[in-house]
Amino acid sequence: MPTNHHYNTFYIDGHWVEPTAPKRYSVINPATEVEIAAISLGSVMDVNRAVAAARKAFEFYSLTPPAERLEQLERIAEVYRRRMDEMAETISREMGAPITLARTAQAPAGLAHLNETMTVLRNYKFEELKGQTLMRREAVGVCGLITPWNWPMNQIVAKVAPALATGCTMVLKPSELAPLSAFLLAEIIHEAGVPPGVFNLVNGDGPTVGAAMACHPHIDMISFTGSTRGGIAVACAAAPTVKRVTQELGGKSAHVILEDADIPRAVTQGVQACFRNSGQSCNAPTRMLVPSSKTNEVVAVAKRTAEATVVGLPSSDGSHIGPLANRQQFEKVQQLINIGIEEGADLVAGGPGRPEGWATGYFVKPTVFASVRTDMTIAREEIFGPVLSIMTYDDEEDAIQIANDTVYGLSAYVSSGNSERARSVAKRLRCGNVHVNGARVDFSACFGGYKQSGNGREWGVSGLEEFLELKAIFGYS
């Protein structure tokens, strides 16, 4: 792990620097509720220092050839690969992901985004001649990157890698609840020889550091991942400077299981996908839509799967789920489970309180509700925990209507024994991503949502182009 003396400093202009006004903040291990590190929260003055360094670096870094930026990304990937185990252990300790998940998904996601960005960069044409006009794509400028705690490296590197690839400079504010992996990434970037000022790290909370970044006149773009409420606040703060704002926000993803699907397989996979990372994924399939005629079978399979889901320590190997990442999230999930019961949903498995045998830690019972109506709170609000809502529909049209009846539009899932039928339904769902018959994500595609799930896209070519401005030079030839 990064050396402890780094934790109360920020990475600005290629150096670890002291905060202008130190403000201690404890980082808590969610499995033990014990402090594992202390960081300092930043101030507006720290943001100003970081932005000044990024602005200065942009003057030269934006002019570097793509081949040079590619070599730089290759060096970062090499160091990241070497320190992968360290990254996985850090993520597991700071936000509670089981170490197996941290080693197979959480930490590798960062490397996957680096590799995909390099693939795009190798073939990307920044200039194209159309008649006598040159269409030229240039770095957007200084970028403010604000990221959450649930998939730290997935979210951070999905922004940092394309920003570096396009010639942008940046200031990163990771979540103060899980900041340690970002320190490690800063060390990796430093070791890889990224020029001073290109990448800067300032810790802090949203109302102080996040707001200062959003409204800063010398930040050209904000890339934000977090709650819809946070995204609205960022957009409002950014509006007076008319900067570009991309957002990846909340979700309430529907899993439409059609009557011709393999019910045991589809339901088992759906429950497991909902519970993965303890339900703390914005694209988790938290609403399971099933034919009314299949309700009893679906509920029985979901109950068995939930009851077979093991809750365990993050430090233990295995396929179990760990705790929620922080106390605030634990209390929110407990409240919503109780609201589900109060509003009349049938509790099939789990329920309020910690699992049996756990007196400490932010552990939650894997929970399944049935007979969930579209007007219930648990059907409409993002819970962000291992909580599944089973809802019934009458026919395919009804299923599509229910799936689209949400303010969110990030992801959806369709299970069917007929691939063509599944594809047809997928095309009618109002969301940015659809998984057909258990398909996994594709980092070479794109990721982002409709409606209140955000705007803009990450990953692949689409994610790279969010960090570019398009210029037309008339009479070029």
C-alpha cells in the first residue's frame, strides 16, 4: 500500500504537498468499523493550486504527439500490472469488496480501461480532411474528475485514461470514503513518469472540493460519477462557466424475464448479479420483471439463491458478499428494507438487521421482496444494496412499459429462449446499456445512461471523444 505519510497530503504538480488548511478525516474499514487511515480534506485553496498546475501543464501536454501519449499509457499499465495485488488489497480494505472480487474484477477493471484506451488511441484519427476543410479533434482542456466509492478503479481509470490519451490535464477528487486506492494510482502514475501537473489529486468532500471544481473558471470539463442528486448539484454549479459536464449517475435497472426463458437459470443469474459487490453497482438488476404465470417458480428460485448467498469477511477468499462500504449506506439500505415491509411488499428472504453472527460491520442480509408494485418506494428509489424487487407483468408490452417506468435509464437485462425476441425487447428499453441473456459488459463498447442516469458516455471510442473538442479549419488545403 502507499506509505502512510502520503495520506494526509495531496499530489499536485508532481509532488506530495501539504494541505493549505489540514482537516483530518478517518477512513473506516467497513468490515470492522475501525479506522485504517486518516486523510486530510482539501479546501478551495487546494483546488486552486491543483488547477493552476493542470492549466500550466496543459500548455505543453496538449501538444504532445499521440504516439508519446500512448507510450506513457503503456508505462502506466506496466506499473499498474505489477502493483495489481496491492491495488486489490487496498480496495478490499477501504470499501469492503471481498478479496476475490477485488482481485478478479475491481482492480483488473482499471487495467482493462487502460488497455482499451490504448487500443483506441493506436487507431484513432484526430484529424480528417473534408474537401478543403480540416476537421481536427483537440483536447478539451483541464478536466475535473469526481468519482465514487463503489468501484474505485473502474470509475477513476475510465476517466483518467482517456483524459491522458487525448492530451488533457486533470484534477481528481476521489470519494473521501474510499480514497486509498486513488493514492496508490497517483504513485503508479508518478512512477510511470507522467509529467508534473498533468495528473493532480485533491481529497475532499463534495460540498467543498467538488463544488469548487465544478464552478472553477479554469476547469473546462467536469466528469462526474455518483448519485443523481450529486450530479444535479455539479451541473448547477458548473452552469455559470458553461463548461462541459458528463455524468454517470444512478440506476434502477430492470431484468425482464420473458416466459420462454430458462427460469431457474435466468432467476439465479439475476439474483447473483443483483447481489454482486453487495448490490453496490449503479447497473445492478434490482427490479426483476416476471410473467404473472411464473411468479411462484420465480419466487422459489430467488428465495433459494438469496438464502444460499454467503456473507463473509472481505479478507477471506471465496464467492461471498462483503459489507456495504460505509455507515451511511448501511443505514440507508436498512431504512429502505423497512419501508418495503411497511408498504406491503412480501419479504421472501433476508430483511432488516445484520445477518446472524455479525454484531460489527456494515453487513446486510441478502434480501428479496415479491409482490412489489410500481408505486412502491423500493421499486422506484435506487437502494444500492443486496435488495431485489420481484414485479409481475401481464404480457410483453406490459413488461416493457414497467421497465421504462422509471426516472432512470442506465442499464437493463433481458432473458429469453428466443434470441431474436430478446433483441427486439432490448431495442425498446429506454436505457444506455442492455444485457441479453446474461451477457457481460464490453469495455470496448460504451457506458452511460438516458434520463436521470446521466449524459455522455464512458469507455471505448465514445468515452475518448468526450474529452475532445471538434475544430473546423476552413481553407486548410
